[in-house]
Amino acid sequence: MSKVCQVTGKRPVTGNNVSHSQRKTRRRFLPNLHSHRFWVEAENRFVKLRVSSKGMRIIDKKGIETVLADIRKRGDAI
């Protein structure tokens, strides 16, 4: 399963680990993803999404029906 948020599109980015002596090694910064079930009242079922913490806040603010409509408009399968 890919490490991409289905709501925000957040994905891993790359950067450096920097030690005290300023030696740099490459690393990945991973998004804070959670697999979460959301109840969709209009469809009378649960929808399982892989969302970041910010994605959960967006769902709390806009509502799950609005967010699902945006995801479907993008062409992503749910």
C-alpha cells in the first residue's frame, strides 16, 4: 500500500539526517497516515480511507460527503 493520503495527497518527501558533526545522510520524511473507517450517512455504509492527521481535520471541517465527492471527482477509487 502506498504511503499517500487519499484526502490531501501528502506523500513521503526526502531530506537529510544531520548529525552533531554536520555529517549528512539521506532520509525520508513519512506522512502521519492512519487507516480509518468513516460512516457515510448518505450511502448507509462505512468507507475505509488512508488519511493523514490533516486529512482527518479536513473531514471534520467539510464533512465526509463533500470530501468523498472531491476524491471521486479526481478519479480515485474508494
